[in-house]
Amino acid sequence: MQSQLSFQKRDTGTLFLVPTPIGNLGDMTYRSVETLKNVALIAAEDTRNTQKLLNHFEIETPQISFHEHNTQERIPQLLAKLRAGEDIAQVSDAGMPSISDPGQELVKACVAANLTVVPLPGANAGLTALIASGITPQPFYFYGFLDRKPKLQREELTALVNRSETLIFYEAPHRLAKTLTNISQSLGEQRPAALCRELTKKHEEFIRGTLSELVTWATTDQVRGEFVIIVSGNPNPEIETPADDFSQLTIEAHVDQLIDGGLRTNDAIKQVAHLRQLKKQDVYNTYHHIEKK
């Protein structure tokens, strides 16, 4: 067990996780600007991209590159600086560090070394899209980018079929049509969904409809910008119950078990009929003690 008082004075430095705008510089917070000015070093995903941000806010703090290709090399260097008492800010190109971006390995290393890690709130594409999507915002399941390989992508989607939470995906414009097609085929073409593009920018756009409609849009329209895909959860998930879990249960007890697990009565009856390969009406009659005439 470990306890951290984030702002307690200590001899070692602090790692600040600083979110950056996802398209609109006006979304940069005062606290984020102040933090970037006050730390000794900024660990940036792309120093050239971050330099534009620093120039805009007149921040003169030096940078060091920190991305997926040099993580193992950089972490010992950054830990050494933190142990020496230097404060470091970590930023990605846009949005929250560690969320579909570099950062988690450094955070884990700092926690393991008992070094302080302080997150700052700020811009996040997934949540920004979610609250304006028109899809139920909670509970939600953030997935980020699906695998680029079609076979692995379909396997990932198969594992998500029965999730009842709203799903959040990220995708690049040149892969959008293929990814949407796989999502539609795997999760069901009538699922309500929303495409959210160019968030916070001049050409911000929301396309709402069924997955089938969004696939048509993506294959006929000129697709531009980075996308967040919001997909409604499965309202009637099938709970796969191993045979030996219910073989000793009566039909009534089996239905009650599924109801206790969160299903509505009719959904539980339907699921029991499916698992036991019985007619739904027969399970309904048995559960409600209705005798056949």
C-alpha cells in the first residue's frame, strides 16, 4: 500500500501530467500554462509540435523528447532528474497524457519509485465527444484505438458485443470506413452511434444515426479530420453461463439468478430459454406458474 500527499514538501521532484488542447488553444488552462513555465523540464511526445504551444504562451522551459520509441531509454533519465529534485511536466501532442498517448510507463515507474505524480485536468477528446453525442453518457467504456489488423480488430469487437455501456473509440480518417464497417457487422447495424470530428476546431461536426447510416456516410462522403466514435451499448446483452453453473438449478431459480445479475425479467427468461434450448413461452409459463390448458 502507498499513500501520496501531492503537495507535501519533499526533496524529490514532482511529475506533472499536463493536458494540452485538442484543437483550440483557448482550452489551455491557466494552471497548465503556469505549470509548464515553472517546471525544470518538459517531456514531450513531439518537441516540434509542443514548441508551437510553448511559443504561443511564451513558455521558455526546455524540452526533451518522450515517445513510444524511446520510452525505455528516457525513463531512467527522467527518474534521475526527479530524484535530484527537478520538477518535470509530461505532455502529449493533444489531450491527456497516457490516454491513447505516451505516459503510462513513466507514471508506473514513478509510482514504483515512490515519486510524486500530479495530474492536471483538461481537454480530452473522448469525454468531449461523449457529452454531445446524444448517446447515454454513463456508464461508458473507453476503448480508444482498435487494432489496425482486420482479423484482430474483429476479435476485439466480438469481445465487446455484450457490453451494455456506451463505447468510445478513436480512429484516423483514412481507416474510418473500414473500422465502422467492422463495428457495424460485429455490434449490429441498427445500434445508435455518433461520429465526432475536428472537436473544438472550426469545422467541428457531429454525425448521428445508426451504425449502418454512419457506414454509408463514411463511404460516400469526403472523410477528413480525427474521429471519436460513440456507440450505444447493448441493451439486451447475452450472459454466457457455463452449463454446470445452472444444471442443478430449477428454471425458476435460473431466471432469478439472471435477474439478480442485472437482467430484466423478460430478458432473463429469454436468456434461460436460449441457454437451455427451450421455447421462450415454456420458460415464461414455468417461471410464472402458468399451467397449459
